[in-house]
Amino acid sequence: MAEGPGHRAPAASKITALRGRAISFTADPFLVPPKYALRHESDGLIVIENGIITAFGPYDVTRAALPPGSTVTRLGSDSLIMPGFIDTHVCYPHTQTIGVAETAGNSPKDSAWQAEQQFANEGHARDVAAVFLRELLRAGTTTAAVSCAVFPSSVDVFFEESHRLNTRMVAGKVLMDRNVPTAVRDTAQRGYDESRELSQRWHEHGRQLYCITAHSITTSTPAQLDAAKTLRHEQRGTYFQSNVAETQAEGASVRQMHPDCRSALDVYDRNGLLGPRSVLGHAVWFEENDFYRCHDTGTGIAHCPSADLFLGSGVFSIHSAKRSYRPVRCGLGTDLGAGTSCSPLATMNQAYKMAQLSGNTLNALQAFYLATAGGAHALYLDDRIGFIAPGYEADLVVLDLHSTPLIDYRMRFCRDIEEALLIQLVLGDDRAVRATYVAGELRHERDAATTAPSREGGAIA
């Protein structure tokens, strides 16, 4: 049939196919024996069409799903394909204050406020957003829950850059109307108006998702928390994020401000800010009732071990949060710049050590779950990211299992995939990220080519 004057032929599908060792979770390794929670394909094939995974399985079987003429990128046996990392708590304006510690007459918080004042300059905010998102991709992170600055333009430029990259980001303007310098303070009404406009502009714009963001209870008045609740009801499907129970000093301040509330979490609860798509950072000083309430409401926790250790906030027990009789949705957060690295691998390393301090051992599979499927579960995005499976968005990271001479040597004695993952979280960092794919597109490539010859030794069962 001849095409009419206004007829357009359908756009050709874009096919990406990756062959190599691959893993994805099938269950929560905190709730089932870890070895039964992981799918490991020693020679797998992932077929991606227009950014969506259409097939995944053993190469010999799954190659039948390849459209004729497809090109397959084959990765060496020293590579591991897995879902992209998910960072559930991070502040992009603090990229420039990583590593700021207590000094005479100054504190990390003072430095943070000084840095945030610079985000009134749209050009500065745009530059930092570009650096931040580049570093996330270099670290293998494809989705993050991000706090922007108090200035609406800091949100616009962040989402513009994320939209350009097609990364799935959850982000929003921070709300602060007390106990902060005037230059970074808003009002309950202005915070409401600006957040409402931003959410209408950006929520579900491409892969962008809007998050109503209160810095903390001590920096938001009851009027502002009430406005945040109103926003959540009006702007359906948006998120809520904040810091909670991070330090003992914060807890004492909250009790003074809200003497009728049992805990910091109780303040958010009474203001209607718990529930699906609410994710709270730190939760170091939670009590059993707090964990129960998070479980009952479906509220997520972002475990931020690097930041908690750097600031000496305390020891969060991930195993307490994940108790089988009332498991809480939990992900991993880098929390820059109190956190000292963008790398989820480095953050897993800190999580492992914090678990040891709390009297438990964090299994390597549990750590990687927190950084992938667990983060997706905490963000209520586990129907589209965090797994390698048909129908899921093709956000993927390719790890180099031999990225440094020491790791290469250590891998010679590796017995199985679980030990290989443990080696990566103990010794690995951003250098281990060979490639990062966003919706099937290669967005970060460490080397001139993503494929590399296999190395000898260290067979993984």
C-alpha cells in the first residue's frame, strides 16, 4: 500500500544486547537465605528494545529472542552485569563540601549552609548538577533520591540535566523556614507555592519524579510541615523525604519543640507524612515503635553509613530494621557531603562495618540488595527498576571484577559469586565500574571499550 502524504512510517526499534556474567535478585536476602535470593547467569544474555528489557536468561536459550541482524556486545568473564545502583538519600548541593569536618568556630552544617547560598546563582547550580550526575554515573548509580537547594532554579537545572541524560531521578526543593541562615530560609507559604509549581512542571516529566523535601523537623515549623502534607494530597504520586533521628542532639531538640510527640518519627506521623513513597534518611536513633510504624505505613528508610560514621552520629542497625516479623523497606544512601563517597561500593563497605559494630554480619548479597532492588523497593519503583527482567527499564552497571592489582590478586582465590561480591564491596570503588547504561544507552564508559579480554584465575561457580 502506498503511503499517503501525511503518513509516517513507525520508528525503527533500537536493539541493545549484552552477553556476559549477570546477576539480579529474586527475593529479599534479609527475609530468605541469601543464596536463594540471587539469580546468577554465568553466561547470560540481556536483550533491550527501546530502553526496556525484553529478554534475560542463559545465552544458549535466550539468543532465540534476538531480532535478526542484532549485534551482541560480549563482555569478558572478568565483568559482571547487574542492575544499576540506587542511592536513596543524597544532597547534590553538598558535592562541594565533601569531607568538611568540625573546625574551630565552624561546623559541617555551617559549611553546608554557606555552600547552599551559592545555589541562588543558576549557573553555579547547573555546573554542580552536571558534575554530580556525571559522578553518579561514574559510580554506577542510575537512580537517586536527591535533595536540591531551597532555590527553585536549583531544582530546574537538576531536572533539566537529568532529563537530558534520561536518568530516573527523584528530587525536590528543600523546605526550611527556621533555624537556618536567612539566605537559605523560605516561609511555609513560599515553600508550598514553589514546591507546587515545581512538582507540576517536573513530576513524571520523562523519567523525573518530584519529591517534597523537608530538611528536618528542627528546620521546618509546624506550619511548613502542614503545608508539606497538603502538597502530598494535592500532588498525587509525589514523594516525601527528610532526615530523621540522625543524632541524639537532634532528638533532644525535637522533644523540646514537640513535647506531645513520642519521637521525631511521631512528628512526621502526626503530620500525615509517613506512607508509601516517603523515605527518611538515617534513623540511627529509632526505637522499636518507630520501626513498627514504618513497617505499618510502608515508609522507607535510607541507611547512610558513611555519613553516620563520618559525623559520629551513631550506629544504625540494618538487621533491626529488617526483622522478619515487621520488615521495613530499606535502601542505601551516600548522603553527600556528610557521606564521603558517591560510590555505592564504598558505601556498602561502610554498611558492612557498621553492621559488625551493631553485633551482626552483613552478607554480601544483603549489601548488594540494599544498593539495587532494596533501594527500588524503598522508593516504590520495584515494578520498573532494580531488577534485570523483561518489562524493566534497562538501567544497568557493568562491574570489572579485577579493577585493581590487589582485587585482581584476591580474585584468584575466589570460590563463588558471593565471595566475588564480598571482594568488590571490601576493596572496590568507582574504578570497578566499567560501564553504566541508562535505559539501554551507554552513558558512562571507563575504558576505550566496554569489552575486555578475560583474565585467568579465580573461576566463579
